[in-house]
Amino acid sequence: MSQFMQPSIILLREGTDTSQGRGQLISNINACQAVGDIVRTTLGPRGMDKLVYENTRATISNDGAQILKLIDIVHPAAKILVDIARSQDVEVGDGTTSVTLIACELLKQAKP
């Protein structure tokens, strides 16, 4: 019986943030909304082009999938949103911007 009472051991990398609760939830939603804001203006017939500059290479595109591939995202929740868009691109070949924006709107409605 005493074997079930032992505390769990969690191994994390050095410098890992272990915050929890409402503040972390809001932070995750804000990170996803930032990704949505990047691709929001590329949607539709009046969508604008984005210039993505990295090192010595510049890319101009209004394709949401291409933009999400080019930007470097480090936030874990925002990475999941990009993975959703990539899955949409692999399975269907289109709709990455729409999927990203729908997910962002759902998160916006769920924001406390």
C-alpha cells in the first residue's frame, strides 16, 4: 500500500518553465492568437503578401502554409497550431490559413 503513496518524480530540462493555471492558459491562447494574426491578412481574394526575411534570403508569399513553414516558432502551444496547419496541408493540400484562423477563434471564445 505504501508504494502508491510515493511522490511522483518529474524530470525537466534546466530552465524549463513549470507555470500552471489561468495565467499559463492565457499565455498559450495569446501565443496562438499571435500566429493567427500573422496569417489572418493573407486570407481571401484581397489577401496581402507577407515578406519573410531570414539571414540572406527573403520570401514573399500570401500562402499561409508557406509562411508558417518559414517562421521560427518556439512556443509549444503555437507549435501545435502550426502542426495542425501542416496536417491540413498534407491531408487536403489547402485550407491551412482557414484551419489556423478557426482554431484561433475557438481559442479566443474559450479565453477566460
